Amino acid sequence: MLWLIGYILAVGIGISLGLLGGGGSVLALPVLVYVMGVEPKPRSP
């Protein structure tokens, strides 16, 4: 169920970025981490 919500939010993000031309990572990262459960990759030193 969470995957379906995540995909719906991803489509909404894609449409809003196409219309507004905003930064994708600002909108997509919270959806990927909090809704779809993808672990962020740690930065290398």
C-alpha cells in the first residue's frame, strides 16, 4: 500500500516539476525516504 502511495506522490512531483521547474531532490527525497522506505546513501569523506 505504501508503494502505491509513493508512486502516486512521485507522479505528482513529476507533474509539479514539469510545470514549475523546481528542484527535484527537495520534493523527491522525503517521499523516497519516509514513504517508500529507501535508505539514503551516506556521503563518502
